[in-house]
Amino acid sequence: MIIGIGTDLCDIRLPTGQPYMLITGGAKARLDALTPSGMVAQVHVSQTDEYPLAHAMVIISAVPAMEGA
């Protein structure tokens, strides 16, 4: 399942049901600009819903890039 947020952010479900955030275009360019040199951005998504409410949390962190990866 893919749900678009604007055109640069998409909420995708992996086959396991785990949510995954696909970041493209201007949002990806901005994320890259904010990520310090030598680091890689990690995006973690958590979602829950119980009608009529829904909640999503996105945590973006920078971790050291792995050599040779």
C-alpha cells in the first residue's frame, strides 16, 4: 500500500506490514542538505489507528556512514 503525502513523501507498507517512508524530490534534497557529512539519515516510522483516531510518529536520525557501503 502506498499513500502519497504531497509528491515527495510516500508511506509504503512492506510485505510484513511494517511502514516505510519513501523520500524523494525536494524532500530528499532537503534531508541530504541537513544530514552532516560522513553521516547517513535513518528514518523510522510508527503508525497506529483505532477509528476515528490515527497517530503516526517519524523519527529521523543521523548515524555514521559505513565504510565501503
